Amino acid sequence: MIFVTNASDIGQGCVGAPGGQDVGRSIRHFSHDLRRRGLLEDIERALNEGVCVEDEVRDTGSTTFFLRISPYRAAANGDVIEGLVGRPGSGHIEGVVLSLTDISALDPVRSRLRQMSAIVESSGDAIVGTT
């Protein structure tokens, strides 16, 4: 999980290099192997418009991930900065949280579902299954 501040820099408490070496570094200086056009634009949109972006993406090794980019908001009262991820109208946007979840285990299941759906759709007769 990565926290990007409103200055497009890496914030405290994110996963990165040991010892917090990436804190304060611009997100634009990070390389990645995600096959997704417009990733930086999505980060900017979440930051500026407060929208949550969710999508399925793949990396160059064909691993499938669920991508979520959420606004990170300050507490509404402004006294203490507490992370309220993705709650519209709950305070000033301090940055965004970017998370990737490996969902590659779903690929074989989806393939089998497509195969079974094709069999059912192409069958002219009733299909009876036994368990």
C-alpha cells in the first residue's frame, strides 16, 4: 500500500524502501510494471476530485491485481489528522492511498466458467448434471 500526499510525494506509513527512504519522493519517480495507461492521471483525479478508482490490472508478468486508488482525508474537525479512506465530505483530502491485491487465483476459475457457459449456450438439449 502506498500513501501519496497532495504534493504527489510518498507519505509516512507507506510500504517502500526500508527505513522510510521513499518518504517525500515524488510518485512520478517510481517505476512499475503495471500495464495501465493513465495511472498517474487516476492518482491525480483521486487527489483533486476525491473519486475512488477501482479496476483490474495486470503487470508485465500477467499477474492480475485489483487496483484501488482512494482519497485519504483528514478528520473533519481538523484537530487531528486521521485517515478516513474514501468517505466523501469527511474532511480535506491529504493525499491518496494506492493498493494492489493479487487476484490471479481467479483466472483459472473465470476460464472454467467461460468454458462451462459456452457448453450450456451451445447445447440444443437440456443438460443434466450429477454430483
